[in-house]
Amino acid sequence: MKLIGAGLPRTATTSQMLAFETLGLGPCYHMRDLMANMDQVALWERALDGDGPWEELFAGYRSTTDWPSAYHWRELMDVYPDAKILLSVRDGLAWERSMRDTIWPMYHADTLLHHMSRARYHVDPQWRAWVDLMIRMTWTHEAPFAGSYADSSQMIAAMERWNDEVISTVPADRLLVWRPDDGWEPLCEFLDVPVPDEPFPHVNDTQAFRELIVGGSLRAVQAWFDAETAQEPVRG
């Protein structure tokens, strides 16, 4: 493991993933990897209980970013003492709006995202386990965003507490505080690698997030419905 992303979700983590892999630090463990292999939820539950199976989770990976690995940045910096730490940050209001458009309404709002996710929760055991993991990791009393954060200032304050803790904990020579607009140069200098001859990847994945939740839920509910109706006796 060479680089650990400690930034919160919605701080250009998908762009970071692509950038890390472009710089030869791939594969990069990202939420996409957990979503592609929901059997790993049980491993992350172990990590939350203090028994992180890190070698099993990160076998073959050279970097990480995004939840759920960023949640464990403190443990990972000790498990991988030679790895550097990248804290991605955004303007508080912009980050809060991005959260309100994606992650927050899944759990706390009367929205399509919330209701579709809950419908899938009732018919898909793996999705249910993932949602329970995310609630525990993100919103419970021991998590960084405990509560619903109906007030934007509360959400921004929680973000600032998170960033301040990383900055005050990680040794300066291991840490880069990076904004998406910073692009390649500070990242490449930090890693002592050449600057690529291509634009820095800027991925706006809000629409992809909504498709993941709404589209995935529709497909899961349809599959459940098809299975249920296939078992119904034919009436003549």
C-alpha cells in the first residue's frame, strides 16, 4: 500500500481513483470495489469491530480512497507505515450541497433515492447488509456524521472536525492536503512521480450515484417480483 485517501466522500474520490491508477498506484480500492463484491461487507463489519482483515481486503491494491477505507485512515496509517496520506478537501458549502444531492437523502429525506433504497433493502439481503454497514459507519452515534444533520452548518462543522483531526494526527511529511482544483502538480510532487501529459480526470459522478441507487433498486425489486410470481400456481 503506497497511498491512503483520508478524504470524506464527495471530495472528488472517483477522480482521485482514476488519478492514482494513472500514476501507477493501481488498482485503487474505492467504494466501487465493495459495490462490485458485496461479500466483502462482512469483512468491513469486522473492521468496524476492531478486527480489520486488511491483508485480505487490500490484497493486490496499491492505494485507497473513498468510504469505507477512508473511515479507517487512522488504523491504516499504522498498518501501512510507509504509505502516504492524502486528505482531499472541498469548500464547505459545495461539499454540503453535493452530500445533499446524493448520500444524505438516501438515509434522511422523503426522496425517491430513499424509498427506492428501502424497497431494495427489503428484498436484497446483500443490499440490506451494505446499508446497515453504511449507517453504522456514517450516521450512528460513534460515526463522524451522527444524526440527520438537517441544518447545513452542522454538516459543514462535522466535515471540518474530520479534516482537522486528520491534519492534527498525520505527520506532516506523510500528509498532503489536496483540493480537486489542485490537479496533478502537488500530487505528483508529493509522490515524487512525473506529471502525466494528460488532463487531470474530473468526474462528476452525481448522476452515476443516482443510477446506482435508483436503477439498481428497480432491477433488484423486479428480480424479486419475477421470482415471486414464478412461484405462484397457475390458475386455470
